[in-house]
Amino acid sequence: MIHARRVFILAGLILLGPSVALSQGVKPAARFGVPADATLFPQSNPKELQLSLLKALGEKRIDYLLAHLVDPSYVDERITRVYEGRFEGQFEETRSKLENPPLKGEFEKILKEGKMEATAATAVLRLPALPEREIHFAFKGGKWYLLNRNSPERENPRRK
């Protein structure tokens, strides 16, 4: 009887072992030397991303924001096109913009007080007091990311 129980437990561990390892997932890769931390900055849904953005701003983690919370295709393209592959250039530009009190204030106000409209693949935060500003999110590759939609080179259709 005891022997059969041991065999059963051993068989269970052998069968469940790989699935437990897979459920824990592979540790996300660092980007631009910034390690990913899904525990401190989760982004599995739009609300988590919203809170992670606020946390990154509050902790002045512009490096983390750019490396992991902003749409990676946008960041990669911009670093390549504008900064000759140098992350530091994009970091300094973003830091400078977020040191602008009115811009940072509006961004944080929308993140804190905005009303979210979400679908399975996109989300938008809007605040009636700031109708000219919106914060857009998108689901890509299993995570939610902040999109750059309010830049001067991209006209916001709600401003017409």
C-alpha cells in the first residue's frame, strides 16, 4: 500500500512538473539594460498598466517606462530613427518632457481620474476636463502597452 502511494505521488510529480514550470513562465528579457519586473509593474490588463504607469512616474522610473511600458515598436523605431540606436537620447527627451509641469500634470491627472473605455485589444483613458488629451493603450504580445498617439506628427481625430 505504501509503495503504491509513493509510485502515485512520483508519477504525479513527473506529470505535473513540466506544467508547473511552464505556468511560471520564462523571465521577461531586459530591454536597454533595464530588467523587466511584472510583479512591481504588472501590465496584463489596461487597469494594471494604468497603475504601473502611475507607479513608474511616481518613482521617476522613466527608464522602466520606456523599456517596458511604452509600445516597444514605437520606442525601438524612435531610438533607431532619431537617436542612432542610443536609448539615452530617448530617455533624456522623455525625462525632459515629463519635467514640464503642465504636461506631466495633465498626464498624471488623466491616469488618476480618467474614465477608461476598453475592448479586447485597445483602451483609451479620457477626462472631460481635458478633452484635447487622451491616453491610449494596446494589447500586443500578451501585454498591455502605452501608445504614443498625442504626438505632433499624429493628429488626434477628436481634435477636429
